[in-house]
Amino acid sequence: MIPCFVTFFLTLLVCGLLSKQCTIDMAGYFEEMGFEELQEGQQANHLLDMARFLIDFGFYNEDIIGEWPKLPPPASREVVLSLPEITIEGNDKSCPICLKAFSNGEKAKEMPCHHQFHAKCILTWLDKTNTCPFCRYELPTDDEAYEAYRKDKKRKEQRQEDIETLHNSMFS
Ligand SMILES: [Zn+2]
Ligand SMILES: [Zn+2]
């Protein structure tokens, strides 16, 4: 239950970040989805609405309901503080979070995956989860349990790769 609320909160947060325009669209979204006003005596099924909302926004994929049952934890404080500040060149780039165009010479933060964001946009996001919202590149976290899970996942993938390599070398 708690991870569900956390995820929902994050979704709202992202929408908040996406400026007022989004708030207007959200009203339209609920209308479009056929969410109706409650009749007298009816109870709101918030969880169900939340689930539908998450599915529609792509938050409800295997990554989240699979092995790690929630969004990954916040990025490591230290790593976030050391993200380089870069100067935007040209007028053709925009911040993937708020979608506002960068102006030439504007300062931005760059993730190791080379995606560039307004400092405020990406820092708020990384305070909630460690993953690049654009490409899902994961920054290290300060969460020991999550890091152990990640290490284990990597080890399993490596083992699978080794088995395949061995298999290929034996049968080709
Ligand atoms: Zn931005
Ligand atoms: Zn990225």
C-alpha cells in the first residue's frame, strides 16, 4: 500500500513540474477517462483510480510491480551534488522534464547519460528516485537494500551471459 502512495505522489509531483498547462490537461484527462462524479451514497475508489492513472502514465510496468516493488530510491546525495553544470550551446535543446527550450548560454545539469535538465527540474526528481526520467539510466543510491538488489540482478545477468557464451562456443 505504501509504495503505491509513494508512486502516486511522484506522479503528481512530475505533473506539478510539468507546469500549470498540465493541470488543465489533467482535468481533461479525468473527463476523457470517464471518471464520473459520485452519486449520493457512493464511495470513491481512490486506489482503483490511482491504478488506472499509473497505467496510463506508463508508471505501471514490470519494473515497478516486478522484483523491486516501487520506484527505485533517491539518488545518492553525494552523486547528485557532483553532477556537472554545463552551459547550453545553441537554441535547439529543451529540458525533457518541463519541456521548456533552453536558451543559448543557459546553465544546465548533465546526467552521466548526457541528458541535460534544468537544475531545479532534475534535482527535484533525483530527490525521489535515482533514474534518468528520459532514458532510465540509474545513478547510485544510498539505499543499501536497493544496491544489494541491483548487484544481485547484475550478477544474475552476467551469469546468464556467461552461460550463453559457453553454450555458443560449444555448439558453433
Ligand atoms: Zn526543466
Ligand atoms: Zn538519460
